[in-house]
Amino acid sequence: MVLAELGGQIASALQKMSNVTIIDEKALNECLKEITRALLHSDVSFPLVREMQNNIKKIVNLEELAAGHNKRRIIELGYL
């Protein structure tokens, strides 16, 4: 897979996530699944992909955020 194609698939996964109104565990997991598939298809090592998933889940701790928090507010807080 060409690097541009990988970037496109990752961008597509992030775009789909940004289109949902409420970012919950289901939306986060779906986004991570798409990114994982793209990376594994591009021959990125499985341990590295698993580490990436774990790091993202630690950073985006949905339990710390209010359940079903509005994504626009999360994005605003993330850019401040």
C-alpha cells in the first residue's frame, strides 16, 4: 500500500468519527479498528499497532469525560 493510500484511509476513519454527534466507546473503537486494519494492511507490525491502540485509549480516557459528552465540546477543549 502506498503511503498516500494509508494516509487517506486514516483520514477517512477520523472523518467518520468526526461526523458522529456523540463520541463514545463504540465510536472510538470503530475508528481504531479502521486505522488498525489500514496499518496492518500496510505491513506495520502487530505489536506496534497494539501499542498505538493502548496509548490512544489511555490518552482518550472516555471514563474521565462525561459519558456521551458532546464531541464539539471535546474538540474545543482539545484545541485550547
